[in-house]
Amino acid sequence: MTDEPRLRLAEGQRLLDHGEPDAATRILAPLTGHPDRELAAEAWLQIGTARYRTDDEAGALAAWQQAAQMGGSNAWLGWKNVAEQLVRDGDLEGAVAAYREADRRAPASERGAIANRIAWLLKETGHDFAARRQFNRARGAYGTYAAYATWGIIAINVVVWLVDTMMSGNLAGLTNLFGGSGGPLVEAGAVYQPYIAAGEWWRVITSAFLHLGILHIGFNMFALYLFGPIMEDLYGHLEYLVIYVLCALGGSVLTILVAPEQAAVGASGAIFGLFGVGFLVWRRRHLVLNPRARALLSQVGMLLVLNLVITFTLPGISWTGHVGGLIVGGVIGFLLPPAGATTLAGMFRTPAGESMERSVPMTTRVFVYALISALLVLGVVWSMNQPPGVGIF
């Protein structure tokens, strides 16, 4: 057996995985005094697991306490294991204190689950007020998340609609439910293939920030207000913005390719895209969410069906805009799990303390977004090189 510390740790883990805890302890014991405290802490964590598997719970507790005292990136795992053992020993107050130590050192993605455990222990020990505070904190990553991107998008849409209405010279349009043909901004920014063919490519994105009438902007902004913050929380501000823009582009590109004779405006393509992302990640990823987010995402399938029925039933609605955004959102939701979400798989760990869930590398995420962007750009370029009013069919 080599004395190289990392190989020794790997061998200890292998022995644990093959049901040889005593042999693992013998292999790992020399590492507990190693000058690299990170490495020593890892050894103590594995030794604690080995002793626990041989029913030496007192020895396991002592080993995990040693790992916790070592500090470093694995200290939170030591405190977490200590807390779990104290729960098994019936020392709930001590477990709360240990979980608090784990919470102070844990990665942000782990703190919600730890806060939830603290809350249940506080409730069990009669600290109802403190338990409620911890339960709120456990779900607070969603409930208190500042959805700056969503609010900004809503503000831009409302301001653009107000300016367009006032520029039209018809202030009565502010109370017009349907808005007619819109004002000069709509005329200059609506997506319409003949104008795209004339070189006005920017319309594929400006159209997503233009609306006709109070009902049009009201329904879209209300849907975005309800659903946008959840998706922004799951994916983060920057990635959410990327998703929103790509879904908006998806709706515009499908419109100029399939319905080149139709002009369209509105944020509904992007919103349908967010629905598509939400539906796929809810069905595939087993997200751990707060009650409000869970309630909305559990209904997103029904909302999609209802809105698609409306899309294909009522006249004057750009079905290509809705379906194009939905397709792009569905692809993103299928390929990329939320970077900022806790899943059931992520709550379980290997004996070494590693998450059972494998995260998608940032390079892969960038590649997926870049590939979708390239396909959409190709669609715009193809349309620009066609005669006015010509699509792919």
C-alpha cells in the first residue's frame, strides 16, 4: 500500500464501499495526524463512517467531532454528522447546536435543508417561535429572492407600452382593452418577415417588449409576475435573462419562418418558453421547493394546455410566437437542470459526503445556450436572404 495520502484516502473509501470498515480504519488512521488539515479531516470523516458501521457509535461521534474541529471545507460535514448522531443519542439540544455550527460553514445550497432540520428539532423541543423562524428561513431562499431581472423586464414592457400609446397621439388608447394596431414603436419594432428581409433584424427581439392594449400587456405581465421570480430563483439572474431572451427569439424566429405574412408583438413567446422550462424541470428533476413555487409548477402543465387551446382557438393570436418560445424553453428545461435548485437526489450523499447528484458543468451550460443561439441566428439570417413574405413552407 502506497503512503501517498490521496491514494490512501481512496483506498479507505474503496474498503468502506466493499464492506470492510475495520480495514478502512487501519488504512486511514495514519492520515489523522497529517499536517494538511483538510486531508486529516477527510480521514476522520471516513473513520467516523467506518466506526458507525461497526456499531461503535461513540467512536463514530468522536471521529466526526475531530473532523469538525479540523476546520476547512469539510468541517460542515463533520458538524452535520455529529448532529445526526446526537439525534440518535436523544440529545436534541446538542444536535441543534451542532446543526447550527454546520449551517455556519455549509455551502449555500445545503443551508435550506439544514435549517429545516433545525426547525423540526426546535419544534420537538418546544421552541415553537424559533421553529417557525427556521422553517421560514428554510424556504426563504425562494420566498425572499429578489427577482431583479423579472422586475426589470416588467418595468421595461410597461414603460414602452405607455410611451408607445402616448406617441400615438391617442391618449384614449390607455383605456383601450385591445389597443388596435399600436403606436409608432409597434410599427418600428414588430416582428414581420418582409421587414426582416429588408435588413431590420432587430425586430426579432424588440417585438418581445411591445404590446397592444391593456389586456395584452396586463395578462402577459401578470403571468410574468407570478412565474418569472420562480424561474429566476432557480436559474439565477444572468442565466434567467439568457433563457428569457432565447425564448423570445424562438417565438420570433418561428414566426418569420412559418408565418412570414404575419406581424406579431408581445412577451408571450418568452413567457411560454418559461412555462416550457418550468414544466420540464418539474417533471424531470424532482425539485425541493417552497409551497408557493411547488403549487405553481405543479399546475404549469394544465396552464400550458389551457393557453395552447386559447392560442389556437381565438383569432389574432400568433401561435408561432407561443409555440416557438415553448420549443426553445422545452429544450433548455430538458437539457439543463436549474443551477440554484435543491433536488431530492442532491439531498442524499455518498459515505464520503459527496452529493448523489452530478451538476452540469458551466462549460456545458454555455455550450447549450450558444448552440441554441446559433440555430436561432441561422434562422434569422436565412429569412433575411429570402424575398419578402417567403417562409420555409
